[in-house]
Amino acid sequence: MTLTLPGADTITTAVELASRAPSLHNTQPWRWHYDRAGLKLYADTQRLLQDTDPSGRELILSCGAALDHLRVAMAGMGFKSVVERFPNPNDPQFLALIEFTRSVFVTDSERARVDAMARRYSDRLPLRAPRGWAEFEQLLRPTLGPDVELTVVPDELRSSLERASTLVEGLRRYDSRYHSELDWWTGQAFGSVGIPRENLASAEESERVAVGRQFPHQGNVDRRTEVTEDRSTVVILSTDTDTRRDFLRCGEALSTLLLEATMAGFASCTLTHLIELPGTRGVVQQMVPANLHPQVLVRIGAASGTEVPAPTPRRDVHKILEIGI
């Protein structure tokens, strides 16, 4: 294996594309450094949401998604990534060292994944059932790797998931610090972070999505009225253990799932609120094989015929990438 150092322009383009990865409330909690040792990914702990994600699990999950997005971007430009996770045990924020080799050929599927990064978005509105799910699931499972288990929530357990989602809101009802944090990061127009107002659901729309985080309601619009009840398929990504390495690998698998869903023509929405509190995480844990630790859920469905919202903002690449070559 012959390693190579891609040019600074290539790395800059790849990191900019990787920043399209999903993150908790679009906090984008990652930093990158590129030098002759390779490209280094760090967790940006200044973007930790103390009251929503006190353990930092979702921060690392978000960075894992960015890491996989980075690999996809580099593959589309003719480079394969060699990843060493947590290379320095004395620096827990140093999440990954990525080195590169030249690819023999860039496939159409690799190019399609790059295109999917630009098209993917979180759809918080009610979704139709995904047509052709069985075939999609069969193709999806091998792409997730051996470290993450995919569980499809069966229809008979959907009501339990809906009750757990309602319970989360009840338990958070008087948590002023949580609501202050949520309000600050959502529905505002303050530049390159957070969730814009137009990407949130109205009160009427939220009522038709029984499994979803309750964001501050925005306006009185009522879109996608023809879908009277959310019929998306809900999947759970779980790991054997519950460590930072698991969070990172699960974030990578989440990225793969979302991009594959986008390429298949499905809409998706990542759900983490059910994992944030021990009681509701326990409900989800009963839906996965014994001894597994659920890390994140995703709604996947059809949203054809509706207007796609504008891309959520991202930080300037030069503020998250330092080049030392």
C-alpha cells in the first residue's frame, strides 16, 4: 500500500463536503487538521450541548457521520481513505487519523454518493411508507459494516415507540435549561449553525409525526396535508458496547444509511431524543437484540411531490480546517 498526500485544494473540497454531515441541531462539532502525517479529525467540545447531550455521545456520533462523509468525498475524487480511530489514547478529542492512497477507478456509485451528500436533508414532516423497502434493506445491510446492528421496528412495536416519544416530552417539560438550549439552536437566522425556521415543523405538522423531537413550532403553515399520518419505517442502529469508539463507528454507519436512503429516493430524519434519557432508551433497548446498545434511530419514508427546503447553513471551511503543509 502506497500512501499519498493529496493537495490542499483537494482536502479543502473534501472537508467542505464532509461538513454536510448531520449533527445534533446542526452544531457541526468537528475540527480538522492536515499535515504530512495525514488528515486529523478532532471533536470540538466547545459545541457540546451540555443539557441535551451531557455525555458527549451525540457529539461523537456527529463526528462519525462527518468522518464517513469525508471518505465518500475523497472516494469521489479518486482517493481511498485509511482510517485509524483514536490514534492517541492521551488525547480523547483526537478521533481519527486519515491517510490516503490513489484509487484505480472512480465508480458511478461513488459519484452518486457524493451527489447524495448535497441532496440529503432532515425531513421532519410526515412521510409515506417507503415502497420497495424489503429490497432496499437487503442492499443496505452489507454497507453498514460489522460493528453496527440494524433493527427495523415492527409495526406491532410502533405504538410503544410513540408512547416513549411522548414520555420524553413529558420528562423534559419543565427542564428550562434543555428548552433554552433547544430554542437557541433552532428557528433562528444567525449565520452558519443551527436549524433554520423553515426547516422546522408547525404545530399541525408535528401532530402527524408521532415519533419525533418536539421543536419550537414555527408559523401556521401546514404542508404535506395529503399525508394524514406518518407511515415511515423506523430503524435503530445499535452497537455491542457503549464506548466512544462505538459512538464514532455508529455515526459512520448513520452516514452510510442516510446516503443510501437518499440515493434510493427516500427521505429521512435522524432521531436521538429517545436515547438521551435512560428511561426511554430502555424502551428502545427492548426492541433490539439482547445485550445491544441502541445509539440512534432514523425515520425513512417517501416524500415525493413536495418542495425540498433550502440546505441548512454550514460553517466556513477555513474556520474548521487548518492546513500545516
